[in-house]
Amino acid sequence: MIKVLLADDQSLVRAGFRMILKAEPDIEVVGEAADGREAVAKVSTHRPDVVLMDVRMPEMNGIEATRAIATGDGAPRVLVLTTFDRDEYVYEALRAGASAFLLKDAPEHQLLAAIRVVADGGSLFSPSVTRRLIEQFAARPAAAEAAPAELGELTSRELEVLRLVARGLSNAEISSELVVSEHTTKTHVASILQKLGLRNRVQAVVLAYETGVVRPGA
């Protein structure tokens, strides 16, 4: 059973999500929060697997709440939902540790799929968000941000795996490309995230592009 916490300052929105999720046999809504601060508190109380997080909320916004929630072992996965697709929300949500970013007008089946993917450890973004991320990276000047010192700790094989992750390849596809077992690939990915202090693959992709490890079109 996937335990979900709803965080949105509009009660009607929460009610709508609750009705959608109630019909799913493998999903249970374990709590609701009307602001970011309440969401952080209820995560400790209800221990959800996934938090549906609105961006614009009083007391503490969704980005700050995500930053407070998405840390440490056993932290819930955060799926950010908003009516806004402005780039800064996407980047801030990624850096804060969000595992998915969807617009609130996404189809119901896409929301349900996103919850299941995120609960299973994956990441998912709406097509419009993915397109804008790629366009933003492609428009950046050649000079990349200073590479963090932790990149120097990666082995040559881990750098190779990071480049493939940044190209959007799955573990199975990376395994096929490198002619290694999927278990070995998973071990490399876990090591990369640990060494770089990253929450998930999405943050690894962002870092790879920002530091010039990979470049759009390469």
C-alpha cells in the first residue's frame, strides 16, 4: 500500500485529490496539510511514502517544505504539483529533492502513474517541464558552473555511468551499453548519488549538465 500525504492550502483541491486516490486499491491517503509547516510536521506523524506538494502555500512554501522533508534515509518521495510551470519552480524543486514535478492540470492517469513511479523509487516530469528543462540547458553558454570537488571522487566508470544517466538511459539500457549486469549498474548509480550527496537520478542529471559533464546534443 502506498501511503500518501496531501499538502495544499486549498481544501477543495485536497478533496479532489482525495477522491481520485480513494478509488485506487493500492493507494491510501494518510493525512492532509494546509501549509508547508504542517506538511513537515505530519510527515513525522504519518510516515507517508509520497507527499503531493503544492508550491504556493502560507507559513512555509512547498519548495522549503520539500527541502525539509526530502533528506535522510527513509525520507518520503515528494511529487510537486502546481498550476505554474515557471522555470525557477522546477529548478528549485529539483534542488530541494523533489522526485517528480507535474502541473495540476495533468490527466488523472498521469498523476496516478507518477505516484506509483515515485513510490517505486523513480522520477517523473510532465512533458512540458522536461522540454523546458532541455531547452534551458541547451540555451546556456558554453562556460559551465564550477564542478564540485566531489566529482573528482568518481571513478572513470562512474563518470561514464553518470553521462549515460544524464542522457536519460535506464539501468537496463546502461547495462546493455556497458555490457555489465543490471546489479552492477545499480551499484554504480548508488555510489554516484552517495559521493555527490544527491537525492535521486534527476538531481544527478541536473548536476551533470550544469557542470559540463555532458552537454545538450552531445
